Amino acid sequence: MYRIVNIKTKVKVPPTKFGLNLEKAVKETLGENYEGKFDYRNGMGLAVTKINEIGEGKILPEDPSIHYPVTFEILTYKPEQHEIVIGDVIDNTEFGAFVRIGPLDGLVHVSQLMNDYVSFDEKNSIFLGKESKRTLKEGDSVRAKIISVAVSGGKENKIGLTMRQPGLGAIHWIEDEKKKAKKAAKSETKKK
């Protein structure tokens, strides 16, 4: 889930940024420290959006930087269990599809792709449903539900996804289902 988070901290502005105006120097330093980094409480830092307050800077012995107390806002993304997400398939492997959801990637295990027997065409990197004839290839947009989250802050983030519930799956599957339902509704009204 995306959210704006208020953070109160101290930031260490290095001498290389002393030529900039204070707010720009602080914002750049905060960006280097928080953007693209994962925090357990707030999630993945995406962008420092606003500096609310910059206190009086302090110079510490044997440290050329100036330390400022700062309050700022940052846009973050933290995946939450049971959240419905939309993303793109970035890689298909024999054990599942990797889906890019915002700044992180999740895995839809082959058992969670669809309610059908699924085969994997390794040559073309495509999943195929035996009875439904549904396909899933790299680049497809999908709607999925987060079923497990294990984030460590490093490269070992694990987000489990499912597409087996109604209203989930590749967007082209969902559109096909809507068309079929509309067609069925029209034929029902014609019968009456």
C-alpha cells in the first residue's frame, strides 16, 4: 500500500552540499538516505515529498558535516497481506511467474496461477491452462492478491501472490470473462 509517512530524524549534510541552499541540500541528503531503501515500519522509500521543518544545525568534533534535526514527508510502498495489486509479468520460470508490483517483485507460484492444470512452454516462456486455454506470458498485466509477505530489507524480499480467485488473473482473462458474462446476460434476456 502506498502512503505518505512523516519522519522526524537527524540528517548529516556533507561539505559537498554546502554550496546549495539549505532545503535543497537537506532534501538531496534525505533522498540518498531514504529513497530506494526498505524500512520495516514504513516500507520502501520512494520519494521525499516535503520538508516540514529544519532545525538548527550542529557541527560535531572531527566531523566536517553539519547535523540538522529534520521533519519530512516521504512516499512509501509497503506490501500488505490480502492487498489486491496490479502489476506486469517480468519473468516466467517453470515454478511460477514473477510480477513487478510497484517498486518490488512478487511471485505467483505455478499452483496459484489459475484453477486449471497448467503447463509451461519453456521455449516461449508461456504458461498454458489445459482446459481454459488461458495463457500467461512475459509483459502481461495482471491483477493478483498478496497472500504472504516476508521482507527483510535486503534482496531477500519474498512476496507471494495468487491469481486463483474470482476477479484475479491476467487482465485479458478478466476482460474475456466480462464479455462472456455480457453475452450470456443478453441471450438470457432474449429468451424471456
